[in-house]
Amino acid sequence: MMGGSAGFKTMLIVRLIPGPPFAVWNFGAGVARVPFRAYFFGTLLGTLPSHLIFAYCADALFNGTMTEGDAMKRLAIIAALLIALVLMPSLVKKLVRRESPSA
């Protein structure tokens, strides 16, 4: 059984990173027994950035202020930034461990 804090962090990360369909993560959360509260808030906060980005790009496309190619470039850049945001803490942790003097 996955605890509330670990369940929240896991759901937040999997919702931020584009990957397998939601159904796969939903099934996995059920199998891992992620508490509903952790699942709900992890999903809510994890999908919020993508919803805002898609709404912005769709609005710009329909208003004619952005071409389809521009929208795809922005989505790719933002996806890369979100992935970097998720991976950055673990990379920093590894670097700090490597540079810390051994006792």
C-alpha cells in the first residue's frame, strides 16, 4: 500500500509527464492502493499546467495569433520543461551525494 505523501508525489509526477494514457496510471494507482485524496490532488495539480497550456494555445490558434507550427513548438518546449522540472530534484540529489565528502 502506497502512503498518502508518496501517492501524491507519484500521481503528481505521472500527470506532469506525457506518457502512457490516463487509464494505465489510474489502474496502477488502484493496484498500488493510492489513497483517494492523494490521487485526486496529485491529478488536479499535475494536469493543471497542461490544461492551461492547451487552452492558451487553442485560443491563440483560433484567434489567428499563432500558427499550428508555432503551437506545436510551444507544446514541445513546455513538455520538455515539465520533464526537466520533474527530473531536476533527483539529478541535484545525485550530484550532491557525489560531491559530498565520504566519512
